Amino acid sequence: MFRLHLALKALSAKTSARELRFFGKLTGLEGDYIVAEGKVDAPDEEEDGEKDALGNVIERTGEAGANLCTFWVCSHVGGEWTQLPRVTPH
């Protein structure tokens, strides 16, 4: 738990995420993933009304809706965190 706390603290410092917390652990056949959840401000390069490959509108990061929280995963405690992409409400 202490190593997980340190990993989340390092992620918070790297990404300036607020309200960062341990979300859960996904177990898979070939490896497990540790999931963290937090809130970040939308980058300036995000556009309103941006669409995905299917034509669905992607909501901005940090605003109410599907992308209110941002998620990161890593394969082990102390490993490199990978930010998951934004999603659509669909």
C-alpha cells in the first residue's frame, strides 16, 4: 500500500492531477493492470466538438460528462503510468 501511495504521489506531481485515487485492479490472463482516477484541467489544444472515428462528439476533459475524470493504468506498482484516451458518452 505504501508503494502504491508513492506511485500515485509521483503521478500527481507529473500530471498535476487533482483528487487522484486508486480506482481498482484489472486482472487479465497475461498480466494485471492497476488503475488510477483523477481530475485534470483540459489542455488548450482540445477543441470543442471534436469527433471520434465514428462521428461521435468527444466531450472536453474535466467537464461534466463522460470525461469528468481521467484514468491512468500501469502494469505494476512503480511502473510507467499510461493515460487512457478520452471517451464518448456512447
